[in-house]
Amino acid sequence: SPGFIWGSLLVALMLGLQWLPGAAEQLQFVRPTYAAGAWWQLFTAQWVHMGALHAVANVVGMVVLLRAFQGLVSGRLQTLALLGGYIGVAFVLALDADCAVYAGASGALHGLLAGSACALLVVPPQLPMTRQRMHILGCCILLGLAVKLLVQHFDGSPSATGWLGFTTYYPAHEAGALGGLLAVAGAALLLPLAARAQQRQGRAGPGAGR
């Protein structure tokens, strides 16, 4: 499936870059370097990590999320959710002058989680599960994620050292979740409109040629 393919590629990329000498230091987001023109750090920083444990934790998180939503959410929508997460994190890194250094995929993974949960609400179920159960599951996931982000935002200390040995940049989690959510919600809104427009164009085509 598409989700398995790109998931495997990302896992290989993140682990490979972590053990490639000097890669993490060169590709992470560093504001002075970014300001000097290294715009690509907005994205490459999300493929490298602050250490081996950090990389492994995010790889495990990605595998768990992909596995948890397998069969419930299509690989295309999972891809879109993750891309939305990447873009959301890139935006907050570019705009937040207080963020001096960043590395890690946790923000994008919040996008994967939020977007996948949103898909449960707006896309017909792929498995023999009622739409009501899908909606309940999606709402519970989004509610739990919202509580987590609110607790982090208001109670989390920006200077406190986390269990991985460094401070956590919580705005990346918020921006990633919002990006993944908006990407999937936007697709669910726009794709049916595009399909209906294409159908109308197809019906009008033969008549126009007469």
C-alpha cells in the first residue's frame, strides 16, 4: 500500500541520516543559517533528530500510527496528513523568531495523527465498521489530542528538559496537528467538488460537439 511504502522510506531515511556522520548537524534547523538562505532546513530538520534515542522514538511512533490506522484510513490520506504536518511545522519554524534550533519528526507525527482522526469523520469507512463508530473513534482521538496540546501549551515549561534529554518545542506539535487536520479536511471538501465538476463537464462534452 502507499502508506507502507512511504512509511518504510521515511523510516529508512530518518535512521540513515541519524547514523550518517555530520548529517544531523548539517540538516537541522538553525535560525542564523536559515536566515542566511538555507530555507530547506524548514523541512530537512524534520528528518533528523537530536540523538539516536530521539530518532528511534519518532520512528516507533510513526510505525505505531501507521499500523493503528491501517485499513481505517487510506494510504493517500495518511500521506496527505503527514505532508500537512510537515508544512505546518515549517510555517511555525519560519515565523517563530524565538525558535533558534529544531530537529525531529514529532510535529509531523502530530499531523499524521490529527489528519488520520479527521479522516475517520469525513471519509466513508473502509472496513465493515459503522459510520457512527468511526465518528466516535475520530472524535475521541481528536479530543484526547486537543487535551494533550492544551496541557503542553499552558503547563509545559519551554525550558524544561524532557525525558529524551532536551527541551521540547511544543509549538511544532500544535502547528503539525493543525496542518494535518486542515490538509485532510480540505481534501475531503475539495475532492468531491472536483469530481462533480468533472462529471458535469463529461456530460456536457458530447452535447457541445453536436
